[in-house]
Amino acid sequence: MKRKNKKNQKHEKFIEDTGTQRKSLDEINGSIDVPDNAGYFKTLMAYTGPGALIAVGYMDPGNWITSIGGGAQFKYTLLSVVLLSSLIAMLLQAMSARLGIVTGRDLAQLTRDRTSKVGGFILWVITELAIMATDVAEIIGSGIALELLFGFPLIVGITITAFDVLILLFLMKLGFHKIEAIVATLVAVILFVFAYEVFLSKPDALGVLGGYVPRAKILTNQPMLYMALGIVGATVMPHDLYLGSSISQTRKYDINDHDSVKKTIRFTIADSNIQLTIAFIVNSLLLILGAALFFGTNSELGRFVDLFNALSNSKIVGAIASPILSMLFAIALLASGQSSTITGTLAGQIIMEGFIHLRMPLWAQRLLTRLISIAPVLAFAIYYNGNEAKIEGLLTFSQVFLSIALPFAMIPLILFTSDKKLMGAFVNRPWVKYLSWIVAVILIILNIQLIWTTLF
């Protein structure tokens, strides 16, 4: 008992010290009220929102090509990879949320506090590259969607996406709940579009169910393994771990009260798991759509424009081909890109504040993080004169950057949530600790394989 009390005292001392430091996303930290003595579902609704912002990172445009391509090449076999990736995401995001709620600090702040000045700078550079890599898919996806929907030249579409940060600044004035509601609406649009398109495609129901059963041939078939690695690499996003540790603190709770912390963890993780289940459904729908419409057609589906054109081509997708399907695809792509850019900009601010303690006006800080992300894409687009094929080639390299950056977010997360001094009574249970290390080692090995296969 004495030993337990000593551990709790260390945790309480850490919380006391934390109280004098700058909070993560200070302008929205603890800004949303939650009911004290309400029923389960009313309380859950009050906590619902951050999970939607997390979920969009797991179904952003970077996932689309790998998921649809996986279905087109190997039918329903890789649905098991989508399922396993989603379960891993739930595990990591639950740890991330618990870290933020218990410590009152985000992952970037804690990582910087426990590294040297040089080490912190190196980690910031790696993480900033990950944010840029994440934004590549979102910017390209939004730019191409604007081109497909309104006929804007791609360079113009990409430039327009630079100003969507102004929308975020306006929404922040209205309250963080408004941002959560808008992102949730965009997620609903994506879900509806692909559910409708899958319904029209009439997939094989038994084949879909069988696809969720893992197959040994995924590991032995080199092209299938490569596509599986691409799905995993596009699903588990490092920036979401930083984001989750911060926005889990947007609800009001008493960090010094065990029951208040426990309640906040419980409902925040419930929200996260519900929204990540929706992301799992969307990624499944993407793969099922690829299998039902494109498997066996030998179609070239390596780009967003190819997918857009294929949905209106009866020689490829049969009788359901329609310009309406193509337009719905473009609308969903724009919704995905815009929702992802909102969360990417927030994650960029968290990382910049946490790692380098940047002090500047919020509007300038958000504009800076956006410009850092969009500059290489815009430069690439200008250099290749708006060539979609060349620009979308950046997507491959963006996944390589994400693969490199993932361990630098995942390993500190596991270490911190397994630290009794930091977490007190909410430290990782043994099974969570060992399972998370197993997952980390497997993901690192798979990502090394993905990097090697992609580059060589």
C-alpha cells in the first residue's frame, strides 16, 4: 500500500508542476462543458467530437488509392488488413487520449520535455516532415477534386487549399464544437457516398465476410504483401497520436480528481472507438468498391483522375456507370481533403508549440504551419506544370516519410503511458503494455519493408 501511495505522490507532484506550464491548444483546452449527473448516452454526446477529428486521419485521400487498388488487384482478401489496421489504430489512439487527459500535456510537449535541445529539434524536424507528408495527400486530393468538380487548373486548386486555414481561424472563433460538427458532417458525406456506390456495385456478401479472415498468402505473395504494407502505412498516422493527446483535453474535467479523470478517459475513448469504427467502415467500403467494380478489368487505377473517369465508363464498371457516380466520388474526395486539412493544421500547431515553444499570434502560427506544408506541393505542381501523374507521384514518397516518422511518435507514447510517475493509477495495464510493444515492433518491421520495397 505504501508503495502505491508513493507512486501516486510522484504523479500528483508531476500534475502540480504541470499546472504552471502552458496548456496544449490553450485557447480551446477545457473549453467544452460536460454534464455531471446525466445518463450514459447524453454524457457520450457531450464527449462526442474529438473522435471525428481523429478518424479523418485514418480515411484521408492517402488511403483511397491503396484501399481501392487493393480491392481491384486482390478482390476481398486484404479486408483482413483493413480490420487489423483499425484495431491497432484504436489501441494507439486510446493510449494517446489517456496520456493527454491524465498528464494535462500533449505528446509533443512531453517528448520535448524529456529530450535535449538538439534531440528535441531533430524530433521536431522529423515530425514536421510527417505533417508535410500527411498534408501532401490532403492538398493533392482537394486540388484534384476542385479540378474535377469546377474545372480549375490543378495549380489554382492547390493554391486555393492554402486559404482553407482562414476557414479554420473563423471556426475557432465560433467554438471548437463547431469544428467537430463540421468535420463529422464531412465524414458523413464520405460514408454516404461510398455506401451508395457500393450498394449499386452489388458486391459478393460472402466474399466480403470471408475477406476479414486473415490469409497466410498475404505474407508469401510479394505484390499482395506490398499492397498490404501500403494499407497499413496509409492507415496508422503519426500526427494523429499528437492530435489525440491534445484534443482529448478540450472537455472540462478536474485533473486532480480520480473519478473525473476516469470518466473523461472512459467517454473520450468510447467516442474515439466509435469514430474509428466509422473510419474502418469507410476503408472497407473503398476496398469493396475496388473489388466489386474493378477486379479482373485490368484497369489503370493508380490516380484519382483514373478512378473518377472509370466510374463513368461502362466498359469498366458496367451498367451502373454514370457521371453522377464520378461527381459523387469527387465530392467525397473534396470532403475528405478538407476535413483532413483542418485536423492537419491543428496537429501542426500542436507539434510546433510542443517541440519548439513557438510564441506568435495564433493566426500567424496556423498560417505558417499551413504554408510549410503546402509549399513543396505547390513548387512541385509549378515545376511539372500541373501534371496530375507527376504530382500524384508525391503520394508514394509521402507514405515513406510517414513510415519513417511513425516510430518516433509511437515509441514515446508507449514509454510515457507505461510510466507510473506520469500516469499514476492510469498507467498501462501489463497486457496493454506488452501488446503495444508487439504492435510497435511489427509496424516498424513492416514499415522498414515498405520503405525498402518502395525505394529499391
